Amino acid sequence: MAKNHSAANRGPFNAVISANKQIGQRFYRLSLGFESAGAKAFAKLKPGQFAQLDLADTPLPPSKDIPEDLVDAARRKILLRRPFSFSDVINKDRKTLVDILYRVVGPATLRMTTLSAGDSVNIIGPLGNGFWVPRGKKQALLVTGGMGAGPLLHLAKVLTADHHGIEAIAFAGAKTEKELPFEGQLDEISQELGFSLAEFARYGVESLVATDDGSAGFAGPVTDCFSEWLGRAGLAGKDMIIYSCGPEQMLAKVAEIAEKRNIDCQLSMERMMACGIGICQSCAVECKVNGSSETVYKMCCEDGPVFDAKEIVFSS
Amino acid sequence: MEEAVDISVDFAGIRLANPVFTASGTCGYADELADFTDVNALGGFITKSITLKPKKGNATPRIVETDSGMLNAIGWANIGLDKFIEEKLPIIEKMSAAVFVNVAGESIDEYAAVAEHLAGEAAIAGFELNISCPNVAKGGITFGTDAVQVTEITSAVKKAAGEKILMVKLSPNVTDISVIARAAVEAGADALSLVNTFTAMVIDIETGKPVLANKTGGLSGPAIKPIAVYLVNKVYNEVAKNRGIPILGSGGIRTASDAVEFIIAGATAVAVGTANFIEPGCAAKIVEGIKKYCVRKKITNIKELTGSLGIG
């Protein structure tokens, strides 16, 4: 067999839906279960890795349930798979259960809302490289924007379970309260520190909320909230690590803050993808070449989606 | 029962185990799909475009999905000839499919140089001359839409290619594809590959700008299949049939039924492209599906099917 890859089995697998819960106006949490080879592959899923879901044959919701701004998009027959990262992985009785947090934004996620318990979906994954934990860190700072919360929830769980020496703190941002992808978001676990999100609290991770319009928590961009917090932080930059996922503009700001304060920083990037497996070369991320002014394009799917913030060239 | 069906084909003098290829740019340089499918089940394999020097490719977004299709404007991002020879050829040597290297460049000399460097490599069956890529500023489609230039570049690369098969990949973005096909064949092309993608644009109505950084891209996928079938049939009738030139048909093939349509239209073999992105194992499935079709239709040799289009 002519084969130079050592990669594990990446499917395609069939996963069976166990729940598809609406958790906000446009937010859902899809829970999927894998058995046998799929369970084995996804059991080792790292926070930040992703998978490609084939939703082309998933039906649309009835027209009365299609939001007005998506009526035109819903008409489009989709072709390509869609990449999603995961907010949780549970291994139980030889089965692997995974959660995907998603927001309804177009024809594919609209179709996704009609998946219900017992349905199956074809998945290629796990794909890409997840977040990694360098030695010697004492504090992990998780900065999320909108839907970017998903993989950082998974990371919070892994940090708590496997990295006892590291304290994690989450900074969750969105445009408005309604766009925070959390359930029971403002349960007042710790009013003194701002707002605390149950999703992070269950891993013992403190969280601060920021909304651009001030409808919840800190009024302003989450990066401002984060910056202010850093100004009061007790630890040296080398003891901390920043993990971030969200809109690219926010990631650029996070990278800038990290650089200024000399804090290691990993960013989960997003690109339009066709294959997700390193073939199509669509999802290029411009990266600096060490010690030179030249840049190269790395592939978000295979080289990322998590990158060291120092590598990324952000378009202004 | 299936042994009774012979789906092997003669393609410009070489024997292929079956008529199914994977198309350039949709299957990597060598065995990148091997994690998902048996690459040795393929009849043929066409590498990503190779240029003399490595190319970074275009800025992003490089793709956008459309109704039953997608636009791409990758811009020949590739590792370059030297790295291809060093890293990929050893893997290609072990592949059982007939491997064609897709050759690209900004000048005729560059195309010829790539072919010349690889002409002595036993692992390679031949070349696919990319004079139809719509996503680069220099080269590609600028050569493929003018018959005089097609003649010039085909002759130059034919000379450089030595004994290897030279297949010319045609652009559908021309007034009369047969004029270009004829120019390629008369200049020495051993086979024709058609079609490349259709130049297209998607506009973001919120910003009023094209979605792709390159502004335009090449449309592929099921959306283009009926046009591609028509063009294959046209070139088969007007150019290829009488000259005994095989056609590699492509454009939106996802299923065995799609592949059979192209073969009936006049293709000796077919290439699966965009579908590899969605279903990496689909080319192998198509091989099996073609066999089943032949059994059902009592066809014992697939060559009975090539160009068998019934009219009237």
C-alpha cells in the first residue's frame, strides 16, 4: 500500500444524534454518539480539533420556521461538508459522545436544526491539530467570542481534569447577551467578579462576560475586558497562556495583547474549507516564516486550526 | 458474474485497469486520499498542478459554495518541481494507477522545463497540460483560449515530454472548444482532458464586492455536469473520434451514472473532481458502479459504451 500517512482512522463515520437542543434564539447544542471505529477515533479528540459534517441530505425546517433573513439562503442546495469543532467529549461504555455548539447562519446550519434523536449524520474526523499545553504554565486564560466558546469549553474541561497545576479563567464575549451561546448564562454564582457562566463553572473555571452593547457583564469588547483584567493580574507573562477562538478581528486583538505582554498565545482560526483534509488548499492562513520577512500560506485544516499567535499575519 | 465485464481501457497506448481517474487539484500529489479510500482502486490519478518553483497561491477566500457547485481560485499553490520529485515521486512509484502530472507555468519554457525534468521518470505515465486554469494572472487559460498559442505550447511540451503521454486539459471558456481541441491534437496531444472549470463570480450583496479575493474563480461540481457532457460529446464528434484520440471527461461527476453519461458521450475515461472533497471514497465506488451498469446492460467490454450515444 502506497501510503505515507500515519494518521489514525478519520472516517467517514456515521454518528447517531442523541439530542439537538435549542439553547438560545439561534443557538443549538447537537449531541452525537459514535460506536466502534468512530468511537475509537473520537475518544481521543483534542480540544480545538474539528470534523466535517455532510448535511446535504438533511432536510430544511418547514418554511414557517425559517428566519426571514435566511429565506433566500435556504433555497440553495448545499454541496460541501461543513466544519465544526466540539464543546465536549464523553467516553462511556465503549461509546463516544460529542457535543457541537452551533449558530444558525446559513443553509447548512438551518438544515442542522432538523436533526433529531436517532437520525444519523456522516462525519469525517477528527481533523487538524487542537490546543496544546506547554509545560510550566500556572494560568490559562480562555478568551472567547460568540460561537468560539465551544472548543474552549472543551479545553476548560481538559485543563481541569488533566492539568491540576493550571488555573483556568474564561472571558466570554459577544455582541449582545442574546449572542452568548450559553444556557442559564447569568446564574449569579459570583456577582462580585461579574457574571459567571454555568458551563465553565461546572469545571471550576471562573468566567467573565463582556458584551459590546453592555446588555450583560462588561460593557465593551471582550478584549478590553481581558486587557483590563490583565492589568490587575498578579502573575508574570511567562506563567500564563492565552487560548482564544472567535471572530478574526478579535483574535488579532488578542494576539496584539499577548505580544505586548509577552504571553504565549494559541488561536483557533477559521477559514472557508472544501475538503478539510489537506487536499483542496482552500483554507490558507498567511503565516510568518521564522527569522524572515517572507510569509507562507499554511492550511487551516491540516496545519491548524490552532496556531501559535506569533505565526499569524492578520489582514488589517 | 462481474468477471465477464471488462472495464479496462486503452488510453493513448496504455492499459488502465478501469476508466476512473481522480482530477487534478482534488486528490493531492500522491496518496493523500489513502486514509479514506484505496487509491489503488483507481484507473488513473492526476497530481495537483506542478510548477517549476513553489507557488504560494492566491489570498483568501479561495473558495465559495454555490448552488450545487463551488468556485475555487487557489492559484496553483504547490510545492514546486524539486520538492515534488524528492518527496512525492517515491510514493507515486508505489501506486498502481496510471499517474499523470498536471503541468503548469507562466511561460511556455516553464511548462516545457517541468515536463522535461519528469520525462524520464518511470513512475509517471504522462502529463496533463494545464492551459485552462482561470485563476492565475499569467499562464493557464491565457494559453488555452487561443488556437495559435495552444499549437505552440502543445508542440513545445510534446517535445519535452519524450515518450510520455501528453494530455491537454481544455477550458470551456471559449467560443468553440473544438477549434482548441483540434489545435492541441494537431500539435501532438495524445489525449484530451475536458472540461476545466467555468470562470464565474459570486458577489456578497452586503459589501457589494466579489466573495473571492481573486474576484473570479472556476465553477465546478454537479452544476456544470450537463454542459461538460455536451462539450465532451461535441469534441468527440468533431475532433477526437476520427483521429482515435481518447477523451478524459470531467465536470461534476459524483456517481457511476454521471460517469456512464460521459462515457456514452464519448469519453474513454472519466475524472472525479469536486466530489472527492465531499466523499473521498467516491471514485472507488464509481468503479464498482460502472461494472454493475455494464452487467445490467449486458455490456461485456466497456469500449462498446464509449461514444455510443444514440441519436434519433
